Amino acid sequence: MEYTVNKLAQLSGVSSRTLRYYDQIGLLKPARINSSGYRIYGQKEVDLLQQILFYRELEVSLEEIIKIINQPTFNQTAALKNHYNNLKKKRARLDKIIATVERTIASKEGGISMEDQQKFEGFKEKMIEENEQKYGKEIREKYGDETVDVSNAKLRGMSQEDYQAMAALGEEILLLLEKAYETGDPASDVAQELAAKHKEWLMYSWPNYSKEAHAGLAEMYVADEPFTAYYDKNVKGGTEFLRDAILIYLGMK
Amino acid sequence: MEYTVNKLAQLSGVSSRTLRYYDQIGLLKPARINSSGYRIYGQKEVDLLQQILFYRELEVSLEEIIKIINQPTFNQTAALKNHYNNLKKKRARLDKIIATVERTIASKEGGISMEDQQKFEGFKEKMIEENEQKYGKEIREKYGDETVDVSNAKLRGMSQEDYQAMAALGEEILLLLEKAYETGDPASDVAQELAAKHKEWLMYSWPNYSKEAHAGLAEMYVADEPFTAYYDKNVKGGTEFLRDAILIYLGMK
DNA sequence: ATTGACCTTTACGCAACGTAAAGGTTTATG
DNA sequence: CATAAACCTTTACGTTGCGTAAAGGTCAAT
């Protein structure tokens, strides 16, 4: 039995454009071209197309499919396993996204100030990105991609509970800042406790802790308006005081 | 605080190209353009970008994000719910795919590989054809076309699981043949068990069972080279022994 | 004054096709 | 037998969300 493009398209349920494209990229060549330049497919091509569509259904890229169908079975299995891992990762990511959306909807409906939720999410992302940008490369070189990815994932997937705890710690820090600021001395006990709490808070959300990073963040607080606004909210000059306390705590001043 | 593209890019962790693109599609316009044509972003834009990145993280398309951020919150919630449903569908689909990949890998590995799978397919076809040729006519006359066609279809569509079970049974038969052959007597208990298993195996793949057909197949085994090769593989003269056992089992000898 | 680090716009490239457009071939119908 | 309808062909632009030049202006520092 022989088929022209549209016949095969009808038979297999894909479009003729798809078949031409598969021809173009060398994934599925017709058995022959007739005198008028028409693509003619035979039984062999039908079977091959079945296989191709099977893999496509599994979300394997066409590039991968080309590799797969040109290889012996054991390599095909290896390729499938690799693909399987990718799918699992994809699902894990999707699960987290779904969880986040659920929480977001709940908080929007429950009225628990979505704004805070979102701010938090944004803050997390921002932190991750900054962390990535500033220290990611070195850390990735030192500890490998997996370590970094895992901790980022952990941070992203932080639960509501964790968030509550972290938020509580954040509040405490603001209160401590007020108290410490009154001493006027960033080296005072209270100020140093403040710095310690800040480190704790940081580690909560920031699995890749380093003195350098902490110091860098402290400097950034002073340089970056939204952060100064936040820490100066209750105490004028609080941001700078916090930075000094942290630098002393880290033995960098 | 004001930012140029690269400043904001660094702050937020996206690329400057991304920001220009967002400007281009009207997702995030800079607060103003300075005299040199530079894009200048302010605090409002930073906050908006946070929101945008939050939704992006949730795999909302940029087009959707444009709609969302231009709407009041209750509509935002509705949009999120809609998106949530899409995500759930996506996950359900992904789950199915993963299950299929798992099964495929298992069958490729656990199975005696693809090659056997193909052989099996060929075997099935051959069996159907032979069945057709030798008994088809009579059976069609006796039971009607539909019966035959349906059982052929059933055989062709035999599942991987069935194949596994059948393959296991096939293995068992080979082992039993060795044991039975040692007795030297096709009427022995072991040989009769062999014959019974063979019938079971046959019925597995062959919905139209009859003593005559079974006997005919047994004779065919002896006459047909590929079959003798298969059953003589471990035991010389095994095929004839099997035939005799079957004929006795059927009360035909 | 020059260098280097910024910024700009324009534009091609990616995956896997959908969708014309412009034109040749085959088949059906009057 | 002519012509229309139904096929087929290649070429090429559009899609999404940017990455990556290329070609050229602007700004800060040496």
C-alpha cells in the first residue's frame, strides 16, 4: 500500500505540513518521490511514523527522536531513561508551582493580605537570583550544580509554616534593631545579638551562607532603596546601624 | 532610586534583553526615557517587575500576565484559578506520560528486549496467517467470519502484560520439555503436564482452540524448520517428543 | 583625547509546526 | 476535450520568550 502526504496524514492523524517538516529535518523520508515530485510513503514509513508519534507523545523532542530511532535498542532504553528523569524533574517543578498557586489563591481568598504573600514570593525569587548572580558561579564551581539547585528549590518550596517562622524572626529583628540602636554602639551586646539573629534569619531562607555574602548583603541594604526603607521604617539610620553591627559581627570592621 | 536597564536587570536577576522585550510588548514600560534615549526605571517598576516575575514563575504566559496585572484583584484571582486548572491538567497529562515511559522502559528491560518483542509480533502474524491458511476456511464456515476476525484482532492487540505471561509460560514449557524428555516416555506424567501447558500456552495466544488444530500444529512443528529448531534448541529430538506427548494428551495416539 | 563601559535599535536564531501564497499535476465533471 | 476542483510542490512569514551579534551613540575615567 502506498500513500501520498495527505493520505498518510489522514491515516496517522498528523498534518501534511508535519510530514513535510519531518522530511525536511530528516526524521521521516518518503520511500520515494514520483515523477511529479510527489512524496510517496510505503508500509515501512507508516510503521516508523507510528514509532515517531509514540515518542512524540512522550514529549521527546524531534531531535532526540531522530537519535533514538537510529540507534540500537539498548541505547534507546538509555535515552528513554534520561528522558524519564527529565520528566520527573518537570513534574516535581510543576508540583511546586501548583502548590504555590494553591497557596496564593488561598491567601487571596482568605484575605491574608496577598500583598505580603506576593512580596514574600518576590523576595524569595529576588534573593535566589541575587544569590545566583553574586555567588552562584563560585558556589556552583565549588559544590556543584546539584547543591545549588537543591537549595534554591528548597527555598522556593518553602512552606507557609516556614514563612511564618521566618516572618516572626524578621519581626524580632526589627524590634531588636530598635533596642540596639538605642545603645548607639554597633559593637554592643544587643547589636551583636541583632547581627546573630540576622544571620539566623538569613540562613533560614538562604542555604548558601558565607560571611562574604552576608557582608555583601549588608552593604546592599544600605545602597538599595527598598531595603533602607524597610530597615529605616521604625528607626532612622537603622539600616546603616545594622550593616555596621553585621560587619563587626563578621569581624570585618 | 532610579535604575538603567542593566541596573534593574542585576537587581531582579533577569537580562537586559528581557527588560527591553518587556518594554517592547508593553508588559513593563520604563518610568521615563532620558535625554540620551536610555530607559530609566523607578521604584514602581521594580515592584511591578517583582509581580511579573512571580507570575512568570508560575508558568503564566506573558500575554496572560499583561492581562492580569491590568486588572483588579478579584479578576486576578479568577485568572489564577483558571491557570490553576490548566496546571492540573498539565500535571495529569504528565503523570500519564511518566507512567507510559515507566512501562516502556520496564518492558524494554525486563522484556527479552525489543528484538523479541518484534519477533513476537512476527510470530503472531505468522500464526494468524497459518491459522488462516490451515483452518481458517473451516473455522470461518463453522463459526462465521466475525468470530475469526475478532479473535485475530484480539491476538494482534495482545498487551505487553499478556506477552510477558505468555513468554514466561513459553520458558516453562522449554524447561518442562527437557525434564520430560529425560523420562523418554511421551505418556509420562511430566510429558502430559508438558502437553497441558502447551495447550494453555496455545490458548493464550490462540483463542480458537480445537483438538484438531492443536494436533495439526504439533505435526506442523515437526514439519516446519523454524519450529523444530526452536524446540530442538536444548533437546535433540525435542520437537518430535513434544508432538507425541501432545497427540497422546489429545487421545489421538 | 581616547578608551572602555554603558546604552540604543535592528535583526537573525531556537522548536515544531500553522498558514498563506504562487504555481504545477491529477482527477472529475460538463 | 476543456476546465474546474482537488491534489501536490516549494518558499516564506508568524508563533513564544528571549539569546546573541552587529552597528552605532553616550558617559565616566584616564
